[in-house]
Amino acid sequence: MADSNQNDYLSYMNKGNYALALTLLDQEISSSPDDPILLYNFSLCCFQTKNFKKAVQVLDSIIERSPKFIELDNVYRLKVFSYIELKDWAKAEEIIQSRLQIALDDPKLLSFLAHIYEYTHRLEEAIGIHRRILKSNPDYRNSLNSLGYLLALKPSLTADEKKEAVDCLKKALSLDPENPAYLDSFGFFLQKSGNTEAAWKAFRKGLKKNPNHPILLERLKNLRK
């Protein structure tokens, strides 16, 4: 019966029905309250249903009860992500800095840190983090895209920074040519560089893949003005 229930909740999670998965997991946890796998999946469902505070509570219980849990790195990453969603930047950064003492160049943790720096208006620090990621992971797509975009946000760029931004954005698109987010970043860089025609083409290509992308729609609206 336990295996059947496990298949049930995993099936509903895979289908995106996290509310029903939560109900089934709650039943399982009532009989196995210290099972870290059940608790981790429960926290994932809490996160997906936007109950970020509950997700943090459950993740804390895993850390306390199962310090040798094989998925402990992901537990901390999900906890960081939950705090980011709560916009509790200080707590998220505190966890990241602590975990980086163990995993010095973890690209996921560093990406979270760059995200925090970006949203707390520390642009140069965010740029520095993405450069750090790419130094050890030159094909890391998120950082290729993010670095190009963040450089484009600067009021002025040196010739070297322009080349760096172009190289990063083109490489991201070479790895994933149809990605709307990458096309948006490339289009934004082209727009900032004064090449509105090429920017228009990039935005339009992105919208073909995601017609309701709010940022791309706003970009095109602004280009028409």
C-alpha cells in the first residue's frame, strides 16, 4: 500500500496537481513523520502552491532531523528559493554564504546570490558573480544570458564590456536558439545599442515561442512608440 500511495503522490506531482499530492503526502507523513523523502516532497508541493513559509518550516525539520539526508543540498537550495520568493533577501543570502563555505563554486547557489544582488540593486556585484560562475562553467546558460542582460542595464559600456555582452548572449542562443528569455535579453541589448530593427526581430522571434510573454510584449509596445 505504501508503494501505491508513493506512486500516487509522485504521479500527481508530475502532472502538476500539487494540491492533491499534498493531501496524499499528509496521509503518508502521519504514519512516517520523520521520513525525509516524504517531507522533502511535501515541501516541494508547498513551494509549488506558493506556501513558502510552510515550505521553509518543513525544510527546517528535515535539516534538524535528517542531517545526513542525501538530498540535503537540494533542501538548502529550496529553502533559499523560498526565502527569495518571500523577498527575504537577508535570510536567503545568509544561507547561501554559509553553504558556499562547503560548496565553493556551486553554480546554483551562486546564481541565487546573483539574483539577490540584482534585485537589491547591486548590479556590479551581480555581474561579478556571473563572471565567477562562467570562469568554472563556461557553458552555464543562465549566467551567459544574465551577464549579457545585466551588462546591457549599465548606463554606458566599455568596448570590452560590449564584446563580453555580445559573446555571452550569442553563446546562450547558440546553446538554446529558441529560448524566449535569451531572445529577450539579446533584443534588449540590441535596443540599448540603437539597433531597433534587429531588436524587433529578436522580440518577435521570442513571441513566436511564447505569445503571451509579458516582458516581450512590453518591449515591442515600447519599440512602437
